[in-house]
Amino acid sequence: MKSDRILDCIGFFCPMPIIKTNIELRTMKSGEVLEILADDPGFEKDLPAWCKMTGEMFLGMEKEGSIFKGYVRKK
């Protein structure tokens, strides 16, 4: 998936990947896509739940080894 920015949250654990995602999205324009890299197992469920709560658009999650790649489109 094509993204406008990549946010590296590898090595950070709950709640930091979501906090960093929120901060990064605040600096982006509506419609831009953020790719978030994380190795926290909880991130797989946390990101879609956070998007549902905030109204941001969850586009999907991929897993490569122990790394999750989450995609969010800014509302």
C-alpha cells in the first residue's frame, strides 16, 4: 500500500505506538496515509480500535515476521 509518511514505532510498547500515531496524524493533511511500523503484539488490535474511537480511517494491517504495518488515512 502506498503511504505518504512512515512512522517507526519498533521497540515501543502500548500505549506509545498509538500516542505517536496520534501526534503524527496531527501534522498531516486530510486524506494522507500514514504507515505505522510496530512490533508490539497488541498493536494489531489497538490500531483499528483507536481508529474506530477517533474517526480516523483504518485501511488495514500487514504482518511481516514480527513487524506489523498498519495503515491509517487521516480524516
